[in-house]
Amino acid sequence: MAESTTDVVIVGAGPAGMMASMYFAEMGIPFRIIDKRGTRTLNGRADGFHTRTLEIWESFGIADKARKHGVPLGQFSMWNPDPNNEDGGIVRNRDLARGVGQTNVVMEEQAGTNEKPWAIHQGFIEAAMIEATRVRGGARVERGTVPESILLDTDLSAEYPVLVKVRHMLKSEVASPRTGAHSIAEDGSLKPERGFIDAFGGDPHEISSSVGGKEGSVETIRAKYVIGADGAHSWVRRSLGLSMEGETTDAIWGAIDIKPLTNFPDVRKVTNIFSRHGSALLIPRELGLVRVYVQLPDDYILRKGYEPEEGVSDIMSTARKILAPYTMDYKYCDWFTIYAVAQRMCKTYSVSNRIFLAGDAVHTHSPKGGQGQNVSQQDTYNLAFKIAAVLRNQMSPSILSTYQTERLPVAYELIELDQIQGKIMDSRKEPSANDIKLMVDRLLKQNGTGVMYSPNALIAGPEQTNQEAAKKLKLGMRVPNTSVFNQSNGVATNVQSLLESTGSWRILVFAGDVTKAEQLERINNLNEDLDVLIHKYPSASTRQPEKFAEILTFHSANINDVDSKVFHSAFFPHDAVDGYNYDTIFGDFTDLAEECTGGAYRAYDVDLEQGALVLVRPDQVVAWVGYLRDLSVMRDWLATFMISKDVKLNGVLKENGVQDGSQNGLPNDLQHGVHA
């Protein structure tokens, strides 16, 4: 049997697995990614793309893929039963829809974002991340490859303590991709179609079945870490003896992607419909498609293996009843499914901080809120930077426990949101204004911009920080966006665009009014200490190995009243080969009054006189806040989990001397070296 080693094995190449893949490729971390499917997702499935996910994609430079090929979600529309027609019919509720829209605007302002949610099918999403991984030199997805056993060495200090046996399937074993795409012929029969499977045309090898590795061969991969991102029926989770908790409701829903032939006026809006025949939700999609969710009758029996003729007939007949007196038909369908609503979660996200679960492997729910693939990507975005930092000996392995600490509460909120939404949409009753407000508030908060992690090893607590220094840069939250001006060229710049996903921490220095000599002196007096600090710890990325953090300076003056060269080298760095770095200093104002946005000081509520220091993690989350005078406090806090370059390590750090599997919550069969 062949053997190999790698730092990380990722099981599952859906959105969660591909986010980890893309991040490790950026960091130069060796990894393997396997998936039992012979292709990426071809059509349908997840289609909601939320604000925070788009911000993360922007940090990798791929957000334009979603913008170019997806559809921005604009107005909300609400329809209720027609009070003048007891037999059916629906009428628009403009007041309720207007209230939803106003709530949305307020939430966006509070979150500090100009981004809108988008809709785009999962095939595009996976294709974009596959391409981004490839251009970064990352591993290609090994299709048609399944894990057969997983073993965790009881000696957790071993260099490669996780053993995964995988089998590269025979091509004949790989399930044929089935899209369900079809058109309706003149005689009413369904004609199979290829479907919109090409995405943006960048991965032809991903749309026809293949097998990675030698067909039928078995291989043992020795890894330092494993990420199970293999979906709701996760093999990794089951092999670890972990279970999902929750319930499957009695509600049965259908979902279908069609090019609608309809006289319904709000078909290109995000539309909630509550009728006497059940509820429906319409989501406008790319390429003229619309995703239609319909609540099927209470006596509907869920069966496996629907043929298109049967499944689409059930969905469309119900949709027509719900939308009456408006008509709804189609000549082309790209995808459909029928499902029971289930809300389940696993309360254990890792075993011994060596094997991790993410995405649908730890939380499942109804797809109507468009949450799933967004929360899944955000799971592994949180996890990957931590694994990379530990692998590069930048941070103590103990910080890996913060993955569960931070992401488990998000899963609880996700399930709670789905229960609220399900209670309203499955009730077959007209919802009250308060019901809708509650549902929309939760949906907007769950777009990722409102997530706040509690203090932990990587989020400083109140005794170590001074939140008053930057009141709106909340500890544990991602940095909200605002516009500033580049000191060197005057170009308006979004702060988030400076926080690229390169594995680098950022120290944001709010320098105040540096046209005042005494204030400039205060800033430059920090130069040596800051320079020593950013070079004290190793980088998590092979692409920029010299320092673990970069310094971004924001002053409150007009940029035309300041010269970059008045700042010392930590703030305005110079390289013998590349010259000055002109993208490190920013100001709030220029001479053009119409361009004065209020800048960072107003947006983040920073005192113009005292200034502030803010430490931002590689995942754009605020880790520490204080005044300029508090640099030593930040330095001491970093030392609680960072590993200095001058510390010599032999292999992998042992955590608290614990090597016995039972003390790490390890299932007995894995402790004693028995394959799961």
C-alpha cells in the first residue's frame, strides 16, 4: 500500500472544503483535498451569497466572479392571502415590504458595508474557488476518492499523528452526475438538457467525471490535521463516533430553478408569499433563472429517487395554487429537489484539535434563508488561518480550541434562525408584522457581518483592552468598511481592501492630527517598538516570511498637509529593491470637499487627540483595542499565544503534556489504533 505525508487532508470539496483549500494554497501549506464526487457541483443546490462571504471573497481577489455572474438581491416583496377571496388569491403587502427594506438599509449602515447579498448557484461558487486555488499553486481536487479509515496516534506529539486510508475508486463506481435539467417539448414530455454547468468556463475538467490517482488503488496519507467538510452525512463525523442533534420537522418543501413564464409582477424580487395553499419564496437568479421554494401539502409523502416528471409536477402544481390568480409555468428547468426540513447540529467540532468538522458536517437546516454555504465558508475561513499559524510555529497549538469556541455559537444562532423562519413559513397562516420583523432581523444579523466572538485566547478581554479608544471597532467583530484616502496618491480606498487574506495580522495605528508636531512625535516614538514587534514572530505564509504583521497608519488630517516622509520606517517602510511601500499611510480628507467622507475616525469613533491602536487578525476580526500609550499591553497580550522566532521547537508542541487520547475526548477505537 502506498504511503504519503502532507500537512492537511481536507475531506469534501464543497464550499467549506474549497475555502480551506484556497486559504492553504495562499499560505503555501501542503495539503490534499479529496471528494467522492466525480465532478464539482454542476447546478442548483446552494445559491445565497451573503455580504460577509462577498467581503471574504474580496480579500482573495475573486469577488468580481460573483458580481459578474451572479444577481444582486434588491427589493423585498411580501404577499398575503386576499382577504376578499376565501377560495384563494394573494395581494401585495407594500407596507410590510417597505418596513423590511428600511430595516435592511439600517442594518447595512450599522454593519458598515456597501455590499448587497447576491444569488448564484453552487457550481459557480465551487468553480471560482477551484480556480483561485489553482492559480495559487494549490492542490487539485482528487475526485472519485473516498476515505476508508481514520486513525489518530495516541502520541499527539508525533509529526504526522493522523492516518487516513483512502481509496481511489474505479471510474465505473463514481456516480454519474445528474443535473435534472430539462426542457418541455411540444408534446409536453420532458427533454433532458445539459444545463448551465459550465460556470464561467474556467474548469472543463471539473464537469466530466474523473478519478484522482490510480483507479482502484489504496493509499495511506499521514497528516498533521484533517478537516471533515464532507456534508450532512459526513463520513468523518460518523467515523469519530459523533452524532447530530436536533429534529426533522413534518414540513416538506420543493425547490426548483426555472426560467419562469409568468405574469406575477414581483418575480425578479426576493418575494415571500403566504397563501391559503401554503407558502412560497422566490429568489431571482443568474441567466434569467428564478429559484422557487414551495411548501408542499401537509399530507405529502417524501419519497426517494424522484423522476423529473413526478417531482416537478408536484412542485409546479402547488406553486400555481399558491400564486393564483397569477400564472406560473416554464419551458426550461435547470434543477429541482424535494426535501424534509431538518435542523440538526453537532456540538463537537474537533477531536484532540487534530481532526476538525466544518460546514454541513456540523450544522444542517432548511435552505430557504440561504445561510448554509455562507456559514460553511466562514467556518473554514476561521479555522484555516489558525491551522496555518500553528503549522508555521507562529501560534501555540492551544489556540485551535478557539475554532469551536467561536463557531459553535454561530451554529446555535443559525439553527435558532431556521426554527423561527420555519415556524412562520410552515404555519399556513398569515404572519403578523412582528413575525416578519423578527424573521428579517435574524436573517440580516445572520449575514455574517453581525457575528461577534466572545473573549478567548485570540480575542482580548476587557481587562486587557480599552474599547473606548475605538468604540465602533468592536472586539470579536470583523472590521466594518469605510473609505479613506491613500496618502501617496489621494485615491479613495476602502479599509477592507487593505485586509487581504494573506495570513498577515494588521496593526492599525490611528495617529490623530499629525500636522501637529507633538502628535507626530508621539507616533514616531512608537517606531522602534513596533518594528521590533512585527518581526518578533514568524509569518504564517511563505509568500512574506519576514514579519507576522503589517502596520497601517490612519491620520485625521488633510493628506495634502502631510508628507509621507515625516513618518519613520515602521509606518513608511523602504526596501532596497522595491523602494517605498506607498500603501501603508491613509488620511481622512483631501482638498476636494465633495470627497470628504468623514473617514475612519468618524466611522470607528476614534478620538482625534488620543488616537488608537487596533490589532486585527488574519480573518479581519478585531482582536485587541487600546490607546497609543497601550502598545506594551498589546505586546504582552500577544506573547500569551504567539511563539517568538528565537524559540526552538522539536517537532510539534505538546499541549499541557497531555498525550492520552481519553483525556482529549478521543473515542476509544481511535485511541487504541483501531481503524474507524
